Amino acid sequence: MSEPRSLEELARLVDGVLEGDPAIGIRRLQSLDRAEAGDLAFVAGSRQVTEATGSRASAFVAGADVSLPGRAVIRVADPHLAVSVLLRVFHPEPVPPAGVHPTAAIAPSARVAADAAVLAFCVVGADSVVESRAVLHPHVYVGDRCRVGEGSVLHPHVVLREDVEVGRRVIIHPGAVLGADGFGYAFDGRSHRKIPQVGRVVVEDDVEIGANVAVDRATLGETVIGRGTKIDNLVQIGHNTVVGADSIIVAQVGISGSCQIGRGVVLGGQVGVADHVTVGDGARAGAQTGIAGNVAPGATVFGTPAMAVGVARRALVALPRLPELLRTVRRLEQRVAKLEAELRGEGERGAG
């Protein structure tokens, strides 16, 4: 457990306004339900006030909308950002010692910075570069002609196939594979012939890639993940797709080949994007949306096929009523048929 920090010191670190005793010692951050004396707890919003009131925490991090009379509080503009700072204070990222482990296999033409850390059973291929303060955790594979940028961290069992460029301060979680062949085949009338995939993958600075993500290499050219983008676990990104800066891609999203995903786009869980589609800057897609056509910048879409979120919500409300509506339509059809028959009968009698 960390050495206690005064509440006053913690408030300064997050540019917060302190309410309460500045000398209170804080040992750790903890959830509201598990907090004890000496703990600092996070209150996400006014809905958690009741839980916070009953918490044993010594102090709280909260926004202006949270009322906690008689309790020590660090008031901040954005509690989530404040907690991200405080977690690094109490749980600093462990930094392995620099150097190359004796079991690592480094190609003679590869260049590894003196202050980089290449841990047990890693492989670094020919003409690849591992820059200053980069960390390759055990069993990372870096193929030929790759670059791992300054301060980037590759967790166990990450695979970079040949010709993958990873920028600075990138985090790649276990099991991710960058640079596997794109899904490209040509049918010759009898069988599917593989199209060689000879492009590369470029991951720009400050990207984070979750566990078991697959980013396919381009057929020709580049598959690009833009600066600051965050990708959740189990995401598939197809060949030649370009993802713009500062986008959020949630778990189990599948993006087909040759898509253009703009800046600041948010794709909810299990969104599917068809090939050669453009999703404009700032667009948002709700979970399980099926995007088969272009999405305008700033649009919010939902459903399959993707539609404006207001239309999709009305469709969802109407969906449970479909059986009743079908029965009503059948009854109306029967009544109309009966009326038509009666009218025909009257017409025949009048003609006679």
C-alpha cells in the first residue's frame, strides 16, 4: 500500500478545491462500497450521493453537483479525469529494467535502444527498431522491418508482423495481432485465389489497442490507426481501412476493408461496418448497429440497417406492437373483402 498523502497535496495535483481538513491522510483510492478510513472514494454523480453518505471513506472526489455535508471533498470540474491522475499517484506503472533478456532473440540488423526493455522470449526481426524506453513484455513477436516507438508498451503475446510501424506512447494489450494478411481473394470460377497482401500497418502516437484485437495489413499501401484512438478488446479492422484521430472503438466491432473512419468517431459494441464505407468526423453509432452505407459527419445512428437514432427509437417502440398490428390488418382486410362482396352483390341486383 502507498504511503499516505495529505488531502491538500492530492487536491493540488488535480487542481481541485478542498472542502474539509487538509491534513487528512489518504492511503489509496477505493470504491464507495469497499472504502475504509484512510481511503479516498470517487463519486461519479448525484445518483451516488446516498451510497457516498453511507460510505466509510475519509474523503471523496466529486463534481459540483454532489452534496455531501460534513464530509471532506475534493471538488473538481471532471471527476473522471481527476481519478485518472490519482490512480497514477497511488498505482504507478511498473517499469521493468532496461536491457535485453538472455532468452530474447534479436536479429543482428535490428536496433534496440539502450534504455528499452526487451523481456524473456521476445523476438525482434531483421532491420526492426525498438526506440528509447519502449517495453516488450515476454513472448512479444516483432517481425522484420518494424518500428516500436519511444515509450510504447507491448504486453505479452503481442504480434507485429513485418512492416508494422507503432508510434510513440502506444499501448498494445495481450494477444493483439497487427499486420496479419488482409482478407482478400479472387474467385476464378472454380476456387478462391489468395490476393497477396503486401502493404503495411501504421499506428500513430498515443493509441491504445485492447486484447486480442486484429488489425490487418493493407493489400497495397497502409492500414492506419490515427493518433489518440482507443480500441477495446476483440475488435477487427480490415485491410486498407483508415481510422481517424481520437476515435473510440468498443469491443467486438468489425470494420471491413477500405473504410474511412473519421476523427472523433464513436462505434459502440458489436457495430459492423461494410467495406468501402465512409463514417464522417464525429459520427456515433449505437451498439450492434449495422452500417452498410456512408454516415454523415456528426450523425448519430442506430439499428440495422443504420438509421437516424430518432427513427430507430420509434421503430424499436413499434416493434413489439407488430403482432397486434398484423392481426388488425388481417381483420381490416376481411372487412374490406366482405364490404366489396356486398357492394358487388348490390350492383348485380341493381343491374338485374
